[in-house]
Amino acid sequence: MATLRTIIRRREGKPLVNEHGETIIYIQYGHHAKTTLISTGVKINPEYWNEKKQIVDSKRGIKNTRANEDLLMDLGRTDTFTNALLKSLRAKVEGIVRKIQYEEKDPTIHVVKEEFEKQYRQERIVEKDFFTHYDEYLGVTKNLKALSTYKHYKTLRGHLKDYSEMHRFKITLENIDHKFYENFIQFMYKDIQRKDGSGKLVKRAGLQNNSVGNLIKNLKTFLGYMETMGFKVNDSYKKFKANKEKGTVIYLTQEELEILCNMDLSNCERLDRVRDLFVFQCSTGLRYSDIKRVGSEHISDNVIRLKAHKTKKDIQVPLTPRSLAILDKYNYELPVISEQLQNQYLKELCSDAGLTSKVEVPFYQGGKKEYKKYFKFELVTTHVAVKTFITHCAERGISPKVAAEITGKTVKVLLDHYYGTTNKVIEMEMQRAFGAVESQLKAV
């Protein structure tokens, strides 16, 4: 009977490693009491091999923070893709065995290994250009990642294609070096002309630092994936910096949220539902993608329990009287619309509510820093609801760690991107730490 296992080689209980401390992952095929090892070509740090589950577990024991971003990349941050590759290679071996059995032949260890290596070599011989590799990677990403993440990778492909065409530069896995990195960043900062679907030239505005940083981060992940698959990649990518600027956290104060809650929208069912969805988000901290899924099956003992759509993390959110009342109002079937429409109607709702205070937002592009002013209602989106929830948690004395557990985010991400520190929060924290002070000023 044929058997299959995915393993790393050991000697006297210790993993066999090369001079770089890496070990190769093998598929162990057994038949007729004999076994053979079929190399996958995938090299990993053996510390991150999960023997029981037969998968790469690179994040074990390492906090996924910005400070550890490069470390995680070096240790195989692309473990999700690595495991997908191992699964496909194992399936290939299984397919070879089934084919041989279908032909009524004996799938001996030598025959199976020879056929696998023959097919694998043929696949490697076929030369593919950079964008063919990238498109295959997009296919993997589409199956393994959230839709929003997949769209970010598609956006990166567009910028790489524009760069290649405008600079008449053929991008390869081996010529993405530090010079390319610097030129590509400058390219993304500039206003350029690009062709739309009809071939017409249109102007594309230069990107801001955070957008460029996200694209570089995704480029590094792609190149790490290609290296994991055994392709030769220029090592320079590991030193690429995905720089980010801390942006302005937009949120609604408790007083502004009360204004929304007390609005009489009995004559406008559309905005009434939009208001309820937004307030529910502000009361739970759930992403809009998770709001869409919430139903009675996710609720027990007045706690929402579900797996986050984006991060796949298990989260639990205790219901408040306000969020429970909204669920009761709609019989636990929230009137969800598309996020695009929700954002559009939110601006209308907040404008009607009189949220017209001015907000100054900084924009960073390379070394330049500019400021733009907006009415607050112009900036309100579903994402603002999450930031509102986290900020209100802080104002009410809930620790960042607890808020992070509820929302499924790390404390660092929460503090850097979601926590709006107001004068009120600062005053409350100082009084909590050192006590309130009576006014020392005397009337003149």
C-alpha cells in the first residue's frame, strides 16, 4: 500500500542543515515496505517545521509587528504560499501513483520518483517571463487571501507594467536590485501618463508614502515566494524598505456619535439603515466585511463569535445595549448594502447631522509634506467606525490589549493606525495616574 509523508531529514534526532542553517523539505513515498525521498526543492529554517501537521509554521513565537517585518520575511513570511506549494507537489505525486495504478502497473518507489522528477524538470525548463510568474502568483493569492489583498497585488502589477513600458526596461527576477528599487519608488511618486483600457493616455497622480510602502511590501512578499519556489531572485529585495508614515486618525467623538443616534430619520429609511449599520460598527469594532456576515448563528450569551474574514482570526465581541437593540430591530438580519454605497451615504448622513468641523490632513510624498483641509463629514467611511470604537474604548478605560483582542488586531497596529488620542483622553489618563487637581487660580 502506498504511503505519503512530508518531512525534513534528521540524523540522530537533529535536522540536517546546510551552511546557511536551512533544510530541504522532502516527500517521503513508501510502497512494498520500501521508501524513497523526493525533494521538493523548498528550503526552510527547521525551527519552523511543524512535524505533526507537516507544514511550515514560520510565525510561531514571533510577533507580527512592523519592527519584525524584515525578520518574518527572512524566516519565510510566505509560509502560506509555501504550504500551498507543498500541497500541490504532494498532489502531483499522488496523481502519478493513481495514473500508474490505472494502467495496471506497480507504482514502485523508483518508477514514481523517476516520473515525478521527469515532470518537475520539464516544468522548470519552460522559461517564463516576469509577468507570467506574477500572474500565476496572482492566481495563488486569489485562492488564499482576502479579495482586498488580491486587489492590492493586482494594483502592484499595473505599476510594474507601467514602469517596464515607460522605461523600456524588461523586468526579471534577477534584475530587481537596489537601483531598480530606487527608480521604481521615484516612478511611483511622479505624475505620469498611462494607457487606459481603450489605449487612451490618461494622467495618473503620484502616490503617497504609505501607498508606496504597501506596494514595496507586496513586491517583497512576491519575490520571497518566488525564491521559496526555487527560482533565482536577486537578494537585494530583502533590504528594500517599506516605509510608512503615521497618518491622522479620523474618528467620531462620543458627542458626535450621540448626535447621529438621536437623529430623527423616520422619513428616510435609506439613511436610517445606513446610520444603524454605522452605529453598530462603532459599538462592536467589526470590519464591514464581517458586518455583512453577522447573524443569529454567530451570537450566544450576548457575544458575537466569528472568524474575521480578512485575517482569519477568531474574534469575540460582547454586545452592548446599543448594538443588541440594533440587532433586535432587524431581527438579527442587518440591512447590509455594498461598502461603496455605505460610504457614499455616510457622507450624506454626517453632512445632514452637521458634522462640519474642519480637519487638517497631512500628505507625504517622498520628502514633501502637504496639508489639505476637509469638512469632517467628507472623511467618514466604514473604516472610521472601527477607529471610533477603538478610541471610545480608550476613553472609557478599556486597555489597548483588550481592544486588540476584540478587533483581532495587534496592539501596535491598533495604537499606530486606529487610536485617536484627544485632549480628553490625555486629561483622563493623567488624572487616573496622578489624581485630579483643584484649580489654583484666584479671582482678581
